[in-house]
Amino acid sequence: MSRGSLLRTNRAPSSSRPAVTDWRHRGACRDVDPDLFFPDGSTGPALLQAEDAKSVCRQHCPVVTECLRWALETDQKYGVWGGTSEADRRAMKRRAARNRSRGGQEETA
């Protein structure tokens, strides 16, 4: 299967152009320099850059939820995805693991 076929459905009924269904084509980031979303480092200017990228996601993106879900499901280790940094996503995963652990203990008690 070609890469292009993963991103498009069959032709849209009212158009001769392919219907785009992949959430990545609707992201606010598609019109922003991709380097913004991949700060070099985790201190000083890189933190400011990450905050700028997060603001694009939070303020303008119609697919922020899908983007974050994808980043978590595919274990994206680098970059800003769904309005979160690498550190944000690691913290989310730790919280989820703790909650699962607590839930399991309560059920067995």
C-alpha cells in the first residue's frame, strides 16, 4: 500500500479532488515552521520555543485531541504534539500508570 493511499480516501462525491481524512492535514501546525515544534534542548530558549509551539496547539488547532492521542499511542519522545512537550507526556504516562496501579490494588483488596 502506498503512503499516499494511507492519507486519502476515494474521491469525494462532490469534487474531483481526493477527500482528506487524516487529522494531520487539518492541524494548525501545517502552516507553521515545523522546527518550532522540535526545540533543541530543554532549558532556556528551548523552553520558550516549546511554549510558543504549545500555544499554536492550544489556541488554534482543531485536532489537538487527536494529535495528543496519536503521540501517546505511538510513544513520541521528541517534539510538541497535542499541546504537550516530551516532559508533559512522560508525566501523563506516569500519572496513568500510578492510577492503574492504585485501581488494581483497590480491586484486589
